[in-house]
Amino acid sequence: MNVSPAPIEPGTAPNATQPVSPLSDAETQSASLTFAPRFLFLSTPPSGVTNSLAQPQPDDVATGAAWVQARLAAAQPLRDDISTDEITPLPILAYYDETLGRFPYTGFRTADGQAPIGADAVRRAGFEVVVAGKRYGKGSSREHSPAAERHAGVRLIVAESFERIYRQNADNIGLYTSTDFGLLARIAAGEAIPLAELTAGRDALTQAILHSGGLLKYGRAHLRPENTLWAPKSATAATAEPSSGGTVAGRPKTLFEKIVARHLLPAAGTPAMPVAGDGVFVRSDWRFIHEYYTGMASTMLAAMRDPQTGAAVPLEDPGSIVVFEDHTSYADESITHVRAGMLPNLRKMIQAQRDFADAYGLRMHRTLTESEAARDDGSNVAGISHAMMIEHYALPGQLVVGTDSHTPHSGAIGCVAFGVGTTDMANAFVTGAVRMKLPSSVRVTLDGALQAGASAKDIVLHLLALPIIRDGSCVGKVFEFTGSGVQSMTTDARATLTNMVAELGGFTGLVAPDAETVRFLRERRGIAFSVAPWMHSDADAVYDTDIAVDCSAIGPMLARPGDPGNGMALAALADPVRVDIAYGGSCTAGKRDDFDQYHGVLRWAADRGLRVAPHVRLFLQFGTTAVRDHCASAGYLSAFEAVGARMLQPSCGACGNCGPGSSENAQQVTISAINRNFPGRGGPGNVWLGSPATVAASAIAGEIVSFEALQQRYVSGQLPRAPV
């Protein structure tokens, strides 16, 4: 049902002050913008793009409206699901200045698989308006994408719909976005567009930010301690009983609403009693960043130095900031980076983060190269940021933000965790305030026991294939997972669900804390945690949508190359799919439970004299040093070695196309346990997604199979044993 939740009442705090007034109507109505009528149509057929490159604008404004309508019609269907991996492929992220403007859309693919937009093409053509289809900007939270567009001269993106993080990143740097295709004819005719019209339908906070010229300018003007209600920062305060009780304005509320209510920060342009759809600021308990974003953030903060003294801008509560170097420890083995000559710039980017952390005395975790790990005495504690947050920092009832779309990982223990872009984080570093648009909630009820050989990853791949997800109906919403299927899951399995809310298009995902959460915190972190009575959704809380899943009907799943939403049952695979690479790792599939699954298959294979197929390379990469140490103490490594797997130290690695496990050419086929397979993600080849068990079984079989099918092949004598 489509019901808007009642307003959220913020908790009380001592010495609260009233927020400053938002911008006046006169201020928001005065400005108009004129765009050069130079249009790039990102179409499914190649002709839409090539026509744009050949003739980006009408001959004259008198015929402009008719010209653009004809071009729009010829460009149909517009490309849906354009990911940030296509707007700015991962190697480009080593840049974080105006150089980005050389590269927008260099990863973009048309229906025939061509990449028609080369370096500098957008700048040379002078495009100011880009036109696309649904769910524009899906995937990574990288602000490099809208920054590259803006540095290239693009000023407006018109699309049928946008992914949440991309659009917020665009807002923050003053890149305009709209779903109004009627603007195209008016721009082509030379008409000035009122700024108020460009921002119509957006929440008041977004409008104020755009009218201020971006988030940092807005923050300097309005997010000062004297203008903001600064709530207490202690973990005790974050997990205590909400002062507003168990209801929102007298009505039941979700766990998400309860946590947000404890963290609200009233500020200019935000309502006192916000409802879903309103823009607000919240206080976070933890903020974290990794090396692909810190250089850009530090540059932003350097621009905020005191003009008289040159003093650096102070950070708000630096003890709650964590810095991770977790993507690039295998960069020297990244074919993509080596071929593109990107390693020197990548090293500068890494050093920029180290310098920033040193300058401010921030805590930092760094994954090691293999040679460094061989010399380590075991004292280095590191890993992929999301896994590290749940292993060391996040607690139920807290609010966590990170510069990565998979930040919802920590929602598995009952906290609100979500990804933001670089400008959002830079602003949060200085002000302590994190921008968000209050989302509505989707309740996903998982009941029944999974079929043998299926896992939480298969549930997510099933969800991704549902029409209600594919059509974007749940974009930007909270996914709350509940039901008997969730109750029986380990925390690691729950983290697979919440982690891949990023692929579902959601704002965040969470599971209410329970006895399993208490067990996880006690056994993994040595914390004696008690679940507070309020830490659950009220019985009659309002949800925008309900999705019910019968887990007993779900077997091993796959996602075909190109998009994680291309889901299908593995059993429905009609023709054999030969694989060249099998990769198990990433924040999604590098946890303890995942390695239990890899080991379950590979121990079975090793005990029968089986090895990885001769034409396949199998890579297994630990998510954290704790997972690596668990595998060593549990005796898993002997099985991995026996079948011929290459073991990799903790890092994002091939999931970020930055290390072994990435494909080297377009003909290679990968079966991977990572979370997304957009074009270019994991290399130039075709990436199929599957569960850890499916990845391990496929490596042995040499083609995509389930563990059950692998066992059947062995019984029937179809698998050759390795020579003794």
C-alpha cells in the first residue's frame, strides 16, 4: 500500500537552538538558466550516440524544438540502467580533479557492445545536456561520475529516473538533474529555464542546496553549531530508548524511523517534523572513507582553509572517523591499471589518503600486499571497509555512513548504514551533519527453509529478478528483512542481504537485532550486548511495499552478464557456459560463512582427487584478516591448496577491477561471487554472478554448475580425477 508515514519527532537535546530560516521564495524564484542546445542521447541503438557526436545541436533555434523531438524519437529506446562504472570506469577514479572531464561515458556500451565515446569526446562536442532512460547512475557511490560530467561541460542530465546516490552527488556539486523531457524542446528553442522549475518537485533541502551552489556552500552558511541541534555522540545515547517513545507522532514506527529519530539534526531547509520524501540532516555515530574518495575530499577541505592564516579546517569529532585503504593492495597485478599506465597516479591517490589521515591523526586500516603480509607478525588488522565496520565498530541502533554503496552491510546487526558521495562526506567531516532524504520502507518477509545448496546470495539474486525491483519501484527505499528465514540466518548471511540492497536500488537494508546479533557481537567482538526493548519495528508500523518470499522455492541462482538484475535459476541454464575464471571474495562474499561454503565444496573435491579444471583459474580472496585467520585455524587452507586455488590477502580486488580475478580480454568468461557485473566491472569479459558454492563447483567442473550437479557428475564418472 502507498501510505506515507507520519512525521518523525526528533529526540530532545540540551541547549537546542532553532535552525536558521530557509531561503526566501523570492530568492528561490529569481534565477533562470540558459543551456547551449547541445544534446547527447545515450541510446540503446548505436545510432543515437553516433548521431549526437556527429551533430550535437540544431542548425538554428527556430527549428530546434522539432529537431530535438526527432532526435529523441530516433534514439529510442534510451539506455536504461547506465551505471557509474560506465560513466567513469574504475581506473579513472585515480583522478580527482578537472582531469576527470576527459573521461565521462568512456565505459558506456550500446546494444551491439560498442564503446562509441572516447576520451575528450564530450568536451570536444560541447555537450551541455545528456538524455538517458531509467535508473541512471546505478551502482557505485563514486562522485567521480557527476564530477566528470560537470568538468566536461555537462550541466543537465534528463533521465526517466535516477539512482539515489548518483542524484544526491549531482545535487551536491551543482549538476542539475530532471525527469522532465519537456525541457528538451524548450532548451533547443533557446528558452531560459527558471531555476525554480528545474528544482520543482524536489524536497526543500535539495532546493536550498542547489540554490546555494552546492552542499559545501550550503554547509558553510547553515550548518554551524549555533544553527544546528547537536545531539549527544556517545554510543550509549545512540542505543538508548528514544525520547519520543515508540511511536511517530502517536503512530507506530519502523526500526529505521526510531533510529533516525535519535539522530535528527534540524537545520535550514529542513522541516521540524519530517516525513518520507523530506530532506534532513542526521548525526552519524561512525563515518568512514576509502582511498578512492579521500584525495577528492581532502582537496575540498583544503579549499576551506582560513584565508588569513592558512589554518586547516577542523574536523568534527575525528574519533568517529575511520579511514580504509582496502581497494588497491593488488593494483600491481591489475591488468586494467597496468595497461592504462595508471599506477603512478594511483600511488599518488593512495598517498593523498595517507597524508590526510596523518595530518588529522585519524585511525586507519590498510590491507597489505602479499610480500608485506608475509613479513607481518599478525598485528595488522585490516580488510574491506564494510566487513571491518561490522567486525569492529558498528553497533545496533547506531547510524553509520561511508563513501561506498555497500555501506548497508552493517545493517545486518540492526543499525542504519548507508552510502554517500565525497562532497557529503567532506561536509560531514567538518559539520558532523549527514544529508539524507527520508525514505519509505519495504518489508521483505522471508519464510521457509532454503533448498539444499542455496544461500542468502541466491535469495538476493531472486529478489533482483523480480519485476517490482527491475522496474525501479523500490529505488531509494529502506529494505527491512524479516520472517522465519531471516531469523534462522547467521549474521554473515544477513549481511549478504543488507550489503546487496545497493544492487536492489535501496537506501539501506537492516535486520532487527536479536539473539543471533548478541551471539555475533559476543563471539566475534567480545562484546556483551543487550538488545534494548525498543530495537524493533512496531507491529502496526507503516510500509510502502510488502514483498513475500518463499525460501523453500529458491534454489541456486545466477545473474547473466551485464547487470545483477539479469537473474535466472541455475537449473534453467539451457546450454553449458564454459568459464575461464572463478572468483570468490569481496565484501559480499569474503566473510566467514562464505569461506565455509567454498570449503564445503572444495574439501569434498579434494577428498576425491579433483582439482580446478585445467582451463580455469580459481581465486579466493579473504574479506578481512579475521576471516583469513579463521580459515587457517579451521584447517581450510589445505583443501584450497589441494585443488589449486590461488589464495589472496584481504582486499576488494577483482570486484573493483583492481587485482587477480579480473578478466584480461572480452572473450573470457568469469563466474563470480561478487555483487555486481555491470559492463567493465571485473574486466572486459563477461561476468556471471552466483553464490560461493556455485563459484567453487564451477571452478572444478570447468563450466557453470551447482554443487549438486557437480556431485552427480562425479558419481556418473564425468569428472576426471587428478593423477596421484
